[in-house]
Amino acid sequence: MAKRDYYEVLGLEKGAEKDDIKKAYRRLAIQNHPDKNPGDHSAEERFKEATEAYEVLGDDQKRSAYDRFGFAGVEGMGGGNQDHSGVFKDFEDIFGFGDFSNIFESFFGGGAGRRSGGGGRERAMRGSNLRYDLELPFEEAVFGSAREIAYAKNDTCKACGGSGSSDGSARRVCPTCQGSGQVRRSSGFFSIAQPCPNCRGEGYVIEKPCRDCEGSGLTKKKQKIKVTIPPGVEDGKRVVIPGQGDAGPNAGPAGDLYVFIRVKPHDYYERQGNDLYCALPVSLTMAALGGEIGFATIEGKKIKVSVPAGSPHGKMLRVKEEGVPSTSGRRGDLYLKLLVQVPAKLSRKGKELLEELRATEGENFEPKPIKLSDIKG
């Protein structure tokens, strides 16, 4: 079945105000909340659909991408089967809990349902994804690098093989949730199912827990891995390392490691997309007469740059393909902004020459303002 337009889902026009979007979602969330409509599958689907629509239209960046490109514009940005916990945080008066990840699992079927009877082998579950923040020098972000990082993760307990039981001892039904894996709590307008705190949503407890992992089936492990940073990575982007997150309960597969990149500012360069910008001082005579100047690029390559005669302060010079490498194979460009340096002190000879220039070329002692729209560079 094809997706409905997000504005249509919320009953709004495309140019709707942000407050109207929030009000529309609030109305639909209360009306179609699964706990208010037990057993009504259509209401649950409408609730999910409205939540997905609000997650996109309630975020300025996602909404802009959606308005321009439709569903393709928000693919991978949180539209669809993503973590909607941010949506719930906007409506604490309705949902009322602090543990929004558990609420999400309860609403959208990702979490603590009952698995099997006490004593049986439980199904393996995928482990959690982990986040690592990596700060890179500007040059490494431009040209790429390989970095070794160290972090801690949950690993399958070697002593019990991830079962959590000592010597294969039996499990029994959790007395708190009676094996359901869930308890219900009232908050806001609703009664919400959450994982049982006694059995952590498993529905069972272990009679003789493993001493090494205390029944969790997981132990903490420190490890080092090498991360390859691709050329041209931008500040705030992430590199995904599959299978390097936490190991899953009951010997389940590991989650992924998300390495978020933070790029240190450079003393001389600034980046916009794949282009680099740098300010370059030139003398008054070079700006007036023109000529060639030597310049070392960010990677240390020496190049010659031609300064046109009569270059004003702030003029931009473009050096093709000396910017940031891209996945397409073409590099961005380098832009040099000329800053004309006026000497604070002049020699006697220099002053005489400038006086001669003034006499020859004339001087405008009553200049008129220049329109801001006419200023370039």
C-alpha cells in the first residue's frame, strides 16, 4: 500500500504553521493511541502514520527536504521505521514518561513481548548500537585517514555462553509480570506497557545466575579497532562499523558502532561543501599592478596564482580542483580572498612615490557611498 502524503495524514495544507502541525498531531495521537483503542489495529496504524508524519513535518530540516523531494528527500533522515523518541519528548504532557525508548518499543512492537515459557531457551535479540564521538583535524577530514579507537562494549559472556545461567540451571516464570515480560504504568492520559524491571522484559528469572555476568549473559569488554575515515567527510557525519556494537541478549548478534565525526576548525581554511576558502594578504602595489604570487595549498603543494591588475580589497580568486575530494572523483575548488594590505608606515621614498601617483592619477576628496548590492567578494 502506497504511503499517504504527510500533510494529508495530519489534515493540513502544505504551508501550515509549526504550531498547527503540533496541534494536529496531538489531536490524532490522543484519538488513535493504542492504549485508548485496545485491539483496534487500524487505530494503531493511524497512530504510527501520524507519528511518522509529525517526525518529518515537525523538524525544519526534514520538512524542507520533504517539501522539495517528497519521501525520497527524507529517506535515512528519520522518516519511516526510525527512533521516534524525539516525538514523544515534544508531548510529555500526553505520554508522561522519561524512558522514551521503552515507550517507543511498546507502541511500535519493537520490545518486550512475551517470548516463551519459563525454563525454555529464549530467542536471541540483536544488541544495541553504540556511539563514539571522534574529533579529527581539518586536514584528516579533507583527505581521509585511518584512526584506532578504544571503547567498551557488551560482549557475550564466555562462562555461560550468553545464557546467564550457571551450569545450565533452570529458569522460572518471573513473579512480577507472571511471564508476560511487561508491566503497565499510568501516566498522562494513558496506561502504558513497559518492560518488566524485575526480569528486564524477558518474562523469566534465572534460579542460579552465572557468577561472571550475574545472569545478564553479557560482560563488559574493552577493545580497539581501526576506523577508516573517507576523504571529504563533513562535520557531524557518521561512519557505521557493522557488528561492533553491544552483543545481543541470549547470544544474539551484535549491534553496530556509529562513529560521529567532529572536525576541528582550521586556522586558515574554511569549508563550504567541497570548496575551500582562504584569506590571502597582498600588497597595495600587487593589487594595483597585478602579478603572480606563490601559494602553498592545504596539502602543501606549491602553486602560482595570478592577481589581476586593479584587484579591489576582497576580490575572490578561484583555483580549480584544489578543494575537498568528493565521492564523484572531482575535487571542489579553492577560493582565495584578497586582503589588500595598506602600509602603516612609509619610507620617505615610498611616500614621495605615492604623492607623485596622487598628482598623476588625481584624488577624489568627496567620494560617494557605494550600494551594498554593488560590492563583490
